[in-house]
Amino acid sequence: MFTNHSPITIQHPAKILIIRLSSIGDIILTTPLPRQLRANFPNAQIDFLIRREYAELLRGNPHLSNLLEIDLREKNALSAMKYAIRRTDYDAILDLHGNFRSIWLTRFRGRPPVFSIRKNKFLRHLLVNYKINLYPKFYPKPLSVAEKYLRTAAPLGVDLRDTRPELFLPVEIQHRAKKQWQRLSEQGVAAIIAPGARHFTKRWPPEYFAAIIRKMNEHFGWKTVLIGGPEEAETCAEIQQQTDAALAKNLAGRLSLAETLGLIKHARLFISNDSGLMHAAAAFQVPQVAIFGSTTRELGFFPLNPRAVVVENRGLSCRPCSHIGRAVCPKKHFKCMRDVTPEAVWKVINSLKLQK
């Protein structure tokens, strides 16, 4: 397995496989890579291996030749996929996941060369567990995860500076989302809030989101749509209960992933935690406010959007307490989120100079 950045020569037309199995944000941050590979190898077969539940993120991507979908619930799915990869005889494989599944899928003798992501686990371990930040000694600026993916593909001549994420929605989804947003706009909806995150320490309190919804209605006359998967439906209902029900429409769990993305594209303002849907808003370059709790910029997930503002409690010595978030605050005070008040977020929203 290759982890260096030595250039390689591959024949035209090439066959290249990208592997990133999950999740929403991680997959969106891979999208600069297919764009650049297509520019460098216009006649290549560029395939992407992804878990089936996330395939909607890439089905419309014009830079990809084939989307290889794997359902890990199916018996022998990994073995069948490994056989298919070997049979295709790729010229290069880019393992952007670097977990035991992706490593096993690409481990066989002979061709092709496999380039695997460097996760900087030692630097991350020092920062998270001992608050020793050595990142500046190795990198002039914090690396985004998108740039880490591009560095993996450096032997194929990609541009490390071009980290702009992108999403392509099927035409029917675009039409459906446009009509739905038009109906919502007629009801006064302008903002979208995605209050979910997989781990507790990355979630801003529901009552804080409710306060922002009231503020936006009071000052802008806006109503808000709450979105997320089925697992966020309860949180969204709690937010709705803490404000006037007429001000917030709860669509969490009622839309497909593609339909959710279609709505985000039309939002006049998108507010979220550090979550996968945050990166969708960044890909569409929607004006956005991202609220970060237990995670920090060095971990690579700040939104890549010139219209984004991140709000965080920078004064805490205990941040980051994890690179992915925790089920509970290890210090029991949860100041990383509790001290980011609705007033602080409202001040940021006002600074965006959004039109009423």
C-alpha cells in the first residue's frame, strides 16, 4: 500500500477507483477529487465505491463513470465487491476511508497501486487527549479533510488548492425541490435549520435553536424549516414545541436524502451544528452559520464555503475532547455549546447582512 506522494504514470484511458464508504459530510468532501481527476484524465473510467444508503450524494455526479454501491447488510457483500474490484483491473485505487473494510477490499497481490489517506492519527491523538497542538509545525494552515483527500491523490497530479465541494442533483429532484420551496416561501419560510449531529457534544441545545427561530421571525419576518433524518425528528419536534408552532415546520424524517439536499440549495440562510448537512450547504454556497462544540478547525471539518461563518467557544482549554464527538461532556459542564449563546449566534446572523 502506498502512502507517499511519488508521481505515477498510468496509461490512457485509465481506470481509477475511489473508495469512501460513508458518511454524508466525508463523502461531500471527496467531490473535488472526481472533478480534478476528470480534468486530468478526460477519457478515464473513474469509479466510486460507496455504501448504498449514501449513494444519492453522488448519483448525479457527471465526473464519475460508475457508482459502485455496497449494502453491508447483505451476506458476502464485501467478498463480492472485492472480487469485482480485482476483476476490473484498475490502474490506481484511492482509499479515502482507511478503515479495516476498505483496506481488506484493496489488499491483493500485484496491480494496482493503492494510495491510502494519511489521517495524522498521532497529531490528532496529542491534540485530543493531551491538548498538544503540533499541527502548525507540519502544516502552515489547518488542513481540511478535502485537502487530505487530494493529498492522497497527489501522485495523479491533482491541485491541492482546489478544495471546493460540489453536489449534483437529478433533474427530477431539482424540479420537485423548487416547487416545494416555492410553496414554503409563500408561507414565509426562508431559513433552514439542521439541529442534528451524531454525537451529543456536537449538538447546540434545542432551546437555543428555538430562540433563534423566534429572533429571525421577529426581525426578518422569516419562518424556518427543520430538517434531518428520522433520528433527528424528536429533536426537531422539541424545538418546534419550544417556539410558536407556526414559525417552524418539521420535515425531519419525511424527506429522502436527495430531497433534503434539494431544499438546502434554496435556503436564504442555513444554520447547523458540525454535521454532514453542513457540508451540503457549503457545497451549494448557501449563506450559513455553523456552530461548533467539541470539535475544532484542526480536525478538518470546517465548512468550505466563502459564505460560511463558524461560531465556537474558543476560550475553552478542554476543546477538542474528541475528533468525532462524545455521548456526554467529559467535564460535565458542556460549556463548548452552552456558552455559545443565542445572542452570540444572532449577532453573527446580523453580520451577514441578509435581505429581509
